[in-house]
Amino acid sequence: MPSDFLRISPKIRVLPIIHGSGDCALEVRRVMLSEQFDCLAVPLPPSFQCDVEAAIEYLPTVSLVMQRESLPGYGTEWTPDADDTASDPDDPQASYVPIDPCQGVIAGLRIAIQEHMHRAFIDLETEEFVETSTVLPDPYALKQVPLEKFAAGILPAIPRPRQDQVCDRIAAMGARLRGLERRFKSILLICSLVDWPWIREAYTQPPENPPEDDEVFDTDSYQADPKTLAFMLGELPFITGLYERARAELDDDENLSIDGVKELLLVSRKKYRQEFGNRARPLTPHLFAQYLKYVRNLSLVERRLTPDLYTLVIAAQQFAGDQFAMHVAETARDYPYQDILPFETIPLSIGRARLPDGDIVGLKSRLPGSPVSWRTCELQRRPDKAEQQRWEYRWDPYRQCSWPPEDVAIENFRTHVKDQANAIIGADLARSEKFNCSIMDGLDIRETLRNWHTGDLYVKVIPPSRGGLDCVVMLFDSPADPRDYPWRVTWMAEHHDESTLALFATDYHKEMVGPGIGMATYGGAMFLFPPRPVPDIWMDPRLDFTETLEERLVAAACLHSNERHIALLSPLPPGPGWRRLAKKFRKRLVHVPLGRFSQSTVQQLRLVHVLNGQQVRSYASHFIRKA
């Protein structure tokens, strides 16, 4: 029978799992609640039992139980510049058990405690623990494949252990299982997927001289720093919190390894919109669908069924920019269930921890899962309030200039709007003629169908437009609230490829992104090209008859334009009041709908960075970040 495949003996059933997997923890819960067992055996030494079971009582708050391997007091003093990327061989070492709700062993012990089931810690006591890890398949396959078939499929690829300590530990667990068998009728053994065949072999073929326990230190319990939980938990802290929320609310948690990723993205989008408001990129369901498809492809390239944090962040950076990627990374490390425990709090890093006395210890997990590959991802960080206040205090009000990459982008957009307006002017002059000998400017399908009964063809004739365009007005927010756009300025061109620019925007002092770098958002702007000096339109008394910011821009364009037509980019067509205003100056407004252009592109073009002098341009790229 398939169920007999995972039995060592009629009294002992094995549950081989991948440590640190929420899917495996759900499988442990399903087996323990569907079958009757007298004893739960776990691959941990007896010295951990008291503190581990005590720490489980504090779940869902995460903690860890640590056992030192060398005398305390020989660690290096921690400094902020210390390298936290790897464990130093000179540092004292310690093994630990993560009290992680998504650890299958911890989930089993948690249920056994609640059901008043006997718990047996059957691993060998070792003075220096040897941590081993093997590349394992994605446990998400358990959604479609029974555990018996999953374990049988992996069995040919499981290598025989070579380290002496690993062999001794397996022999000790086999011997202790035989002792438990004499006391209990039904035993469940939860162990690693790579150890269960050799534990079975050690049970059936016991060694002549069983290994003996070493003298070990007492264990200590600590609470993990909430900001560093990602270095300890098997699943992402956010998804681990979803498992605990489902447990508390008796909700469905069978597919949280995937549905949790979707909720992670939705929460990240909410925080992203709260920070950037109308400057945020539009993260639509269609964009998320493309994003998830890209994440799936990246995961399959790495031979995974579910994405890791690096894949989620890299895909978010490429689809929506650094700031949304930063929100994804920050949300992924949020764990909501963090109460104050009677343990001291220690920060963790990659294979290391800083103890309360400042010593650095190397950490080795007693429940190691698949090896984790840590990779770097460069994101523009968010400045804190103290830095922003210091930068605003040092601002020189008599020096300001623009950032050249944004100048190039907005000038290219101005040219594109101008071309669109020229096309509209030509379309107004178009007429239809009966086809004689030339196709002219193309076949007029509508007129041809209208005269289908005559059998004649009609073609379009678009005569060249008279005059040109030297002024473009862009209104991104109309009607605009003057309280939202207090910064109003007229900028002269620095060279012949730039326009004379008049704009109204938000106050750049309110959002300092770097030393001498402020950011504002366009509400509207007027571009004169070729550039020429004009009076400041916001101080020009000739324009004082206008009542709104938009009217002043339109009136200034009519006053300073040398051509008859003026391109107007706005969400809605100009009303009769603006047309009468243009007619007063003998001008004509050519409306270009804002909806013709990508909203994400428009949102990025609305951002303008103000630099406190041209010398800031040398380092501005290190601080300027796009939403």
C-alpha cells in the first residue's frame, strides 16, 4: 500500500519533509489531525526540549533557541561597519532551532503540545554541530502529488551521508526509535527528506557500538529582531504572517504559498499609492497579470515552482520602478505578530547573530532547509526626515537649475505634442476628391462607401498647413487648485535646444530627495521654441486680467507666440472662455487630448527635479529616483 511506503515498522511512520516550508507544515498538520499517534519523534537533541517547547507557547511571536558550541566571551566586538555577509571562522559558533510557524517540526510539536501527545527529542547531543544542506525540489508540488510519491520520486537522488557526525546522529536516532517502539504503539517521526532513508536503514541494521552523547552547553532563548526575520524564517515573514492569520481566523490556507504572493503585491501597491499619491505609476490588473507571468518565467528558469524574494523584487523593479520594488521588499519582511517576550532581542544576518553583550556568533540551523542563495539588488533608498530637513536648511534660494535628463525627456515630449497638433491642423483642411489619376494622400474609405452606388472612388487631399507652431501649453491638472501648486516660475533656456519654460508646480522644498535636490510635480507648463527671453509671466501686469493658473498660461502663450496656432495638451477640450481669450489675441487653440498618451509616461514626465546649482548635476543621478 502507498501508506506503508513511509513506515519503518508497524508502529513507526515517517513523515519526511523539507524544513522551512509552509506547504510541508500543512502536510504535517493534515497527517497529525487525520490519524492517531501516541508519540511524536523529532530530529532534535533532548537538551533543546525544555526551551523549545516553552518558546512554542509564545507563538505566533517568533523566537529562537540557541546552544553555544564554545565558551562565551571570545567573540569579536560588534561595530556598525562589520561585515555581516558571512560567518567569520574565528567567531564562536552556535546551533539554533528557529521557532518558525512554517517549520514542519515546530508545527508538529505545536499540535502535539495541544493534543497532550508525548514528544521525544531523539537526535544525538553534539558539542559542535555539522550543518548539511542539499538542493531539494520545490515543496509546492505537494499540492498535486501525494507525499508518498513525492518522497519516492526524490529517493534515487538522495546521497548517502559522508560526514561522521551525520552518520552518528542517524544511528542514534535509529536506536532511540527502537527504544520508543517498546513504549508506544503508534509513533510519528518527522525528519528531513534527505535523512529518512538512512534512519530507516539504521533502524533495521543497528550498529554494534551506538554513538554516545557529548557534553553540551545549556540552551538560551532569544527573540529575533523583527527587521531581520527574513534571515531566519523559511517562508517570507509576510507570508508566514498570513499562515498565522489563517490559523487564528480558521480560514483556508491551502494555497497561501501562491495567494500570499498576490496579497503581498496588493498591500505593496496600497503603501506605494499612499506615499506617492497621484505621482504613483498606474499599477493596473493588466500590469499585474504581465508581472506575475514574468515572475513565473523567472521562477521556472531557476527551476522553482514558487518565486523567491529576489525574483519578486527584480520583477517589480523592471515593471514599476525602484520605489514599488522597495515597497515589495519592505512589505515582504513585515511580520505582524511581534509581542514583547521575556527574552532578549538579537539581530540576525546571513549565518550570524549579535548577542546582547555585543559578541558575534556564527549560527547553524538544527532544521536546515534548501540552501539559500543571497543576491544583491540595487535600489534607490528613501531618505529619512532628518536628512530632508538638513538638506532643506542648507538650500541656497538664489541658485537653482534643472536636471538635463528630464529636460531632454520633456523637450522630446513637447516635440511629439507639436507634431500631433500639426497633424490635427492638416486634418481640418482635408477634403475629398473623386479619383482621377493619383491616389493623392490615400483612399477616403468613408466617402467611397457613401457613393458606392455610383461606382466611383474618392481620395483624400490634405493641403499643406499655413503657418507653424512655436508654443505648446501642457495642462496636466485642470482645474488646478492654486494651493497645491505654489511654485510658479519662468525659466530661460540654457542652450538653443531648450525651450523658454513657464510652469506652475508643487513646492519642491517639501520633498527633498538629496543634498541640493528637490522634487516637484508639474501642474501645467508653457514651452516657447525657438527660445527667446520673455518677462516672467507670473509677474507680468499685462496678464493680471486672468483668474486661474491655466488661464494665465494660455494668455501668456497667446501673448508671446509668433504663430497663429497654439498647441494645447489637456484632458478636456478648451471651453468657450479660453477660445474667446485666444481670439482676442488673434490666435487659435489646437487641442491635443491628454488621453492619447500613456498615463505612466505622463506621470513620469510630470516629475521635475530642481537642483541647487549646476555643480549638483555631478552627483544628482545617485539620489534622483523615479516613482
